[in-house]
Amino acid sequence: MGGSLLKPVILIGIVYAILKFIVPNIPGSAPLPSSLIFLYLMLTTSGIVIFATLSGESKDAFWGPIQRFLTGENIGGLQVLRYGVLLLFPLIVGWQTYNSTATSDAPPSENRTIHPAPPGEYTGLSNPVAKTPDSIQQGKGFYAAFCSPCHGGNFDGKGPAARGFNPPPANFSDPTTIAMLQESYLFWRIKKGGVGLPIEGMPWKSAMPRWEVELPDEWIWKIIMGEYDGAHQSPRTWE
Amino acid sequence: MTQRLKHIAPNVVAGVWLAMGLLTAQAVSAEEKTEATAQPESTLQSVSVSAPMVKGTLPVDDPNAAVWNSATLSRFPMSPQVHWPNRILEATVRDLNVRALHDGTNVAILLEYADPSEDPDDAAAIEFMVGDKKAHFAHGQPMAQVEGGPVNIWYWKNKDAKGVDMNAKGFGTLSVQQHQDVKAKGAYANGTWKVVFTRPLATGHLDEDAQITTGGFVNIAFAVWDGKKDASGELKEKGSQKAVSSWWYFRAEAPPDYSGYYYAALAVGLALGFQFILIRKLKKGQSA
């Protein structure tokens, strides 16, 4: 008799365990948001209810114990648990309602695009400076003078002047920054600076200088070479 | 005995199931809540300044008043101004503590920071965006692809001992307003500056002044100058050579809102009613 209720409980427990602990560990997967897990559990539950109510017999076996528990007839020592449930349910409903109507203290959330698309005239530009040890060395010298105060002597975005800036200066040793980008993209970002970003890049927040007013293009191309070399990254290419 | 056990077992399972369902629903929504709010806290020191509403007068002239402790302390890291020449690569002030209060009419913002020496040219400023347009945090510098707006700057300098209400739209465009709405008062003790800025929450000058409405978030940024002179008599920090913060958020808290409690009470009542009707219906069905 108890099996018709015990099985669904076990089944839901297994589904939850799979979604919570096994799915995130599948290579290429990620932890599921709890709202999605909740949705899947609800689907599982409705499946169980549909299955259990297919025949009159299974329906009685399924609903009978729940009905007896709720009405409190012949449940003996379980009365305490029943009162607990009957008390808990309205309290949880009240708590949920309070949480969803109370005003939030969190400031507006911001979705900033870190690498927005560059203007058309910058795509596909190639570095006009020959990649010689001399130019790389010169580029590293310019980097040390102009870029390292924020982007760091170790190319890690942790320069002494970086602490107050939000968004933080890019960390070039991180494989998701310059290693994903072409040299032409860096040329655009260095030349036009934070104020050159499109709206999805939130230009009003970036401290990156507009280096075109201070440095000749050739220096910028050399800085790019020095940056890739120093951070042990290579620019993304079309091949 | 087994007969009785057989009878009780399904009831136990049913009860446990109901209780589990309720608890899961609760846990899931609680988890959702913390995921949403925990993120900014962990990556930054503070993201916003919240000004609670106080009854009585604001401590506009007293940076040491006890009532400041009723405001939550926010802490922001500072950087040297590097965005535009003339830049500096190292600034004296590295962290800024901020508290704020309002009384429904005026807002008072207290800046607190370590400075080893008191100098006549020590100065501090607060910056806001004006109107709906976004403005670059460095004096509202022009942006290439976004039409920016002006910034409103509240400025205080030790030797002038007053607040100055200013506007800018890019470096080199700083101008003092015709109508001065900002008051400021500084106090130096034990290597620490405390500076209070005060202004009405709303002014009539929508094109020049930031307007603060209770309950809403506005952008805020800060700047500090160490007015110490070096051996040659030059000021260590002046003009664009200063410590700056990024844009953060500011909010004057709305008066307390108890409607959440009323809605919760209503929901509890409805849930109780639902339970009552359900059980009555089940009991009727059983006896029938």
C-alpha cells in the first residue's frame, strides 16, 4: 500500500539528485539555476500524479493516504506532524508573499558587454610594424610607461593605479582577453579608449585613456606587440 | 500489529511528502534570493551609498555628530586620475568612507578619508549625472558613440571653507553655477578629514543640478585632492591631478513601507481559508 506513495517520493529525490549533483559534472555542462530544477521537479510531480490517477484503484492508493493525513482520521501519533504541516503552509505562503512584495535594497543590475563589436573601419587592420625583437622591446618600453600603471607590470590588470576603477583594467594574461581578440581590436580600444565604446560597453564607466591624443599610431602598434609578448599570448587570427 | 503498521505507513509517507514539498519550495526560492543579491558584495567593497531618513535636523555643520552612526558606512577604493592629461600615477587618498542622511527635504553626505597633513589646498568633491543622459565619470568627457550629458560637481576646498555648485561636460569646461545650492563643512583631526556636503534633495534647476528622489538610485562618484606642497612649492595634487572613484550608486531611502506585512497577512488568511475548505471538503467526501 505505502509503495504507491513511497515510490514517487524516491523518484523525485533521484531526479533532484541527478539535476543538482550529476548534471553539473557532465563535461561541458554547468550548474542548473534552482528555478529550472524546481520546474523539472514540478513536471516530474505532475507526471506522477497523472500516472497515479490513471485507474480508480491506483488513484485511491495514491490520494487515500494524503486525504487521511489531511483530515486527520485514524492517523494516531501523526496528528502532531499534521498540525505542523497545517501551520507551516500558511506561514510559508505569508513569508513568500512578504519577500516578493518587499522593496529591494539592491542597486540596478548592469549587464556590460566586455568586448563589444568595433566600428567597421577597424576590423581586419593588420599590424603595419614588422615584428622584430627591437619593435617588441620598444613596445614593452611604451607599455611600461603608459599602460602598466593600471594593467600591471605583469600584464595581470593589477597595476598600482587600478584599485579604484570599475570595470577593472583588463588582465592580459587571462586567456579570455587579448588572446580572443585580433590586433586590430586592440588598436581600436587603445586609440579610442573607454569613451570610444558603444553603449553596450558602458563607456561612461571606463577609465581607459583615449591614447590617440597622446601617442602616434606606430607606438600603439608596438605596444600591442609588446603586450602579447609580455603576457605570453598570441592574437586571434582568421586561420 | 502488522495490520496497524500497514495502515499507518502510507499516512507517514503522505505526511513526510507534504512537509518535504513545502520545505523544498521554500528552500528553492530562498536560494534564488541569495544568488541575486550576493554577487556584487563579494567582488566589491561597496556598490552604493544609502541615506536613511532621519527625524529632526541634519548634522550639516557637524561631521562628528552621533546621528551619522545611524547611516550605513560605504567604502570605495580610489585611483589616481589617469584618464586624461595632466594625469598622476599615484594619489595620497586610497580609500574613501561615505555616509549619508536625509530629512525629506535636504540631503547630507559625509566623506571621510585619511590624509597625513592638513593643508589649505586640501579639497574634495562629489559628482552626479544630470538628467537622463549618461555622463562619463571623468568630468562628463565626450563619448564617441553615446550622446552624454553634463555632470554636477559639489566641491569643497579647505581654505575657502564653503561648498561650490558646478557643472562640466568634458575636461576644461568646469563652470561655477549662477545659483549655489550646495553647502560644505570640513573638519580635520588625527590625520583624518571629515567633510559634510548638504543640498536640497530637489532644486528647480533640472538642466544643471542632479535631482534626488527618495527610493530611486542615482550615479555618484568622488574625487579628493591632497593640497600638500612639495619641496619646490608645487601642489602635489591639483586640477585633474587627484584621486578619483568610479561611478557608484546613491539612494535616499524612501519612508518605511509596511505594505509587505499587509500583503503577507492577507496571504496567510487566504492560505488558512483554502486549507479549511479543502479539509472540510475531504471530510465530507470521506463520510459520504
